[in-house]
Amino acid sequence: MIPGNGPIQIKRYPNRRFYARQARAYVSLQEIERMVRDGHTVEITDSQSGEEITRTVLAQIIMDQHPEKFSVFPTAMLHAMLQANEAVSDFLKEYFEQCVAHLDLLRGQGGPGPVPNPVEWMSGWMKRMYPGTVFPGPGWEAGKAPAGGGSEKDLVRRMADLEARLQQMEGRTSKRDGGDAE
């Protein structure tokens, strides 16, 4: 349908019609969706302002045609996005870009090899974002202690420390509430 390589250039005109230059034809939102599903990248601009509106149009397609896919964003996250300042917005944008880059990498591998553990993937991303901070690494699985010498002892020590801190906090709360007086 679309000759050539590279992104498919589409202009949206004031009458809300979309024109795909490479196809030399007007296209509907359903046809734009089909292009994307077929693996094409689209770039959509407003004919009057020249503004790039691809994100808006793709979001419209998802909201109109596939509202169930929008549920990938929990309501709490949507609240956070609306309340976010620029730093948080930049963080979320970077996070989602990293997720898409990783999915593209996995899709490109396409072989029968194992898909990386999501915890390892997130740990790698966090290590790049916050160098020097210790995060779970390779060999870590949910519900199991990390591999390595003494890790079970370390976990027991950490649990005891957390319990002591919790008891200390509960003691402070009950004193403030008038429970235990000194």
C-alpha cells in the first residue's frame, strides 16, 4: 500500500481528513491504525500549524478503538501524571522510552532465547538512572533471597532491623496519642 522506506508522512487538514503523501490518498483513522499494526511508523503533522501531532492521533485511536488497552495506565498513574511537575514528567517520559527501547530489543532478538527477567531489566534501568545505588541484580527472583554467600543471614538481619524500627515508631505513636506516658 505504501511505497518507500521511512516513516509515513501524514497531514491532518482542518476538515479532520488525513492525507498520506506516499500513498497519495486520504486515509482514515482505521487505515492509520492498520499502517501501525503492519509495522510502519507514521508521522502526523497539522497542515496549518506544522505541529507534530502523532502522539495525539495515536492516543485518539487507542481511546476510540481500543479503550481496553488504555487500562495499561492505572488510574493512580493518570492522577500522578496530571499532578506532576516537569521533573516528574521528564522521569516518566524517560521511563516509558526505556521500556519501548527494551521491547524493541526483545522484538528484534526474536529467537528462542530466554526473555530477561523483568526484575533484572528494571534493575539495570535503575542502575543507569541512579548510579552507585544497590538494586536487585541477576539471579534475583520474587519470593527468593538473592544468590550469594550470607544472603539469608543478611535478610534475617534486615527483617529484625525493620521490626525494631517499626516497634520504635509504634512506641512514639502511642505516646503521642496519650497511650503510654513517661
